[in-house]
Amino acid sequence: MERRLIINADDFGFCPETNRAIKELFSAKLITSTSLLVTAEGALEAAEIIKEDNLNFGIHLTLNSDFSEYPWKVAYKGQSTLNDGKGYLHSDTRMVARYAKYRDVNLECEAQFDLVDSLGITPDHFDNHSGTMYGINLRPFFINAFRLSKKYDLPFRFPKRNSFLKSYFSGKVPGYISFAHKMILGTAKICRAQLIDDIISNPFPIKDISSYEDLEEYYLNQISNIGKGVTEMFFHPSYPSEKYSKITPEWLKREYELQFLMSGKLQKRVDEEGIKLISYKEI
């Protein structure tokens, strides 16, 4: 089995600066996939780019807004525990973990799929924004995601291998985390969901990234450790945003990731390793 890699840019539709970055990365053939934030402020612009350029994309299933200052609208217009009462998704993921009902998660995800369908574009996978459907909040919303995967015959971004956990926990994965991962995989099998073999991203906040060179070194080292099968490496690239940079220092990490992808060093290392670049459509 050969090593295959999907290079995915998350958060397409977040804002004009992110949309510009992802469009340019596709044009330069520096990424192979993207994930559409259906309810974000720049989603319609991103959808038009997808349609015009025939881009490979998935639905970035979203149960929360990122910032209370600029919340995202719910896709499902009925009464829902995901609705803050004003027509927006809660900006605090703890609210989702505490109060969201499974029925409402289903309704919101289905509404996001229907919205994408109404725009005349067809996704090739599902993934999730902020990790709200991966079980890390102690709510098994991954069941909702796995059922969507089966219903629409689309892969979902969840890794069969636990190497991403080893990277995150510096090689020492707590026993209960490993057990939970195995249980989730068992659920995926029961739901007959399509999963990929591995995922790679930089899990560290900007305060723990000393420089752009630090981030670059991390990703290049990860390429050398890719195993056989399908791996997705996902980024959140963006040009500087005056609006969002004022809210969070984490925006700088997005700028670093764009700089890294634009450098071409990732593609060079992939070629040196003999790894085949693919999109979700080729799985």
C-alpha cells in the first residue's frame, strides 16, 4: 500500500482574507482540498469560488461560532439547543458540550448539507470545526457524523491510527484516551462510516510556537513520518485580517501556515519522500 496525502485548507468562507488565501493556494496547486464553513461570513463568496474553479471541498460541520463579536448564523431555522436565541451558533463550545441535543446536532448538520446543495456544489467529504464532534468534549457527537458519512457515502475526517495522539501527547498517550479512540473506531465500524488512516496538524497555540521556522520544522518532520494509506494534513491558512487579529493572537498562526504552504517546501518534501498527493475524490 502506497503513502497518499491530502493537503486540506480548513475554514474556507471564514472571511475575505481566508478566501483569497485558499483560492491562491489552489491556483498554485499547493493544496488538494478545502473545507467550507457553511455559515460563516464569507461562505457565499467561497461557494462561488468553488463553483467557478471546480474545487475539491468538504463540509466543515460547525456547531459553534468562533467569536462572540462576529457570530455565525445557524443553518437550521427551527428551535434548537445550538441556537443562542438570536439566530446564531453559540460562541462558547462549553455550551455545545453541556446543552446540545443529539437531534439538534443532526438537524443542524443536515441543514448545512442542504444549504451547500442549494448552492449547486457537491462536497466530497465531511469534517468538523473546533473538534466538537470528535468526542473530546465528552459528548459522542461523532455518532452523528458517522451516520452522515454512511447516509451520503462520504468520508469523514477521523483517523484509524493513533499516531496523531502520540504527536499531541509527545509520545505518551494516556490509557483512557487510547481506549476512547478504540471505542470510537468500533462505533464507526458499526455505523459503516468511511474514515481515513491518519491526520496531521499543528495542535499547539501560538504562544508555544516560537517562530515561523518552528512551525515549518514541525510540519516538515511530520511528512517524513507519514505511514501507508491515506493521511490528511490540514491547515488554516489566511492573509492578515485586521478585524480578527484584534480579537485573537492565534491569527498569526494562520498567517504562518499560509507562508509555509506558499513556500513550496511541503511539496518538495512530499516529492522527496515519494508520497502521492490526492484529494478525497480519489479515495
